Amino acid sequence: MKTYHAEVTRDGKFWLIRVREIGRSTQALRYKDIVTMANELIEIMDVVKDDEYDLHLEVHLPSSVKDHEARAEVLREETQRKQAEAAAEHRAAVQELLALGVSQREAGEVRGMSFQRVSQLAKVVLTHPRHDTPGATSTFHP
């Protein structure tokens, strides 16, 4: 089965669709119409039916769009790391209160959370790297 490759770029208010194998182009006003327009071009120019070929789209976005997408991904990853850090600090605060002899119910009142949530945070199993064996971990329950 033959494969056609359509390169898609934004050109003003239209999507420009260039099908390499037939050396022809067409346009679509909306992104959702790209496949339909490419298929119609292929079928008219090469006199083939839609079940006789595959279509592979390559959408080329401006570098400014790619830059924004890359920056968004970096920020998303940073956010995940910061959320994990915040959760660890939240657990540590609860565990410190409990270590001071504060009851779970009182810790909940102090921290503005239910005593059930305090209980969940108090039961978290922490894993720390062991320093005596590379790659090994030791687990303890606070």
C-alpha cells in the first residue's frame, strides 16, 4: 500500500497542505479539514481510492509556538517537583507536631485539616537512601 506524506504549515489564515509524492498543494480553512482536503487532492491527482493508500501528516509549527510549548513543559515538570516538595514538607510539619506529643486531633486543628488527614500523613512510609550500600534504600515508619 502506498503512503503519501502531507506537510502542513500555517499560511496566513489558511493551512497549506503540500503532498510530496504528487508535488501538489491545497488549502484548508480549519485544521479539522486538513485530512479531507489532502485525501481529495490525492484521489483526484493520482486517481486512487481512499482504501488504496495511507496518509501521514507532518504539521510544521512556527518556532515561536514550539518555544512556548517547550517552556510550558519545563514549567509543568517544575510544578510537579514543587508539588512533591510541598507534600513532603506538609508531611514533615505534621510529623513534627506529633513528635512533640500533640494529638492527631489537635494537630488537625492546628494545621486546619481533619484528624483523618493527619492520620494519613502520620502513616506515610518514608524511604531514604542508605549511605552504606550504593543503590540500596532503607524504610522506616515515623
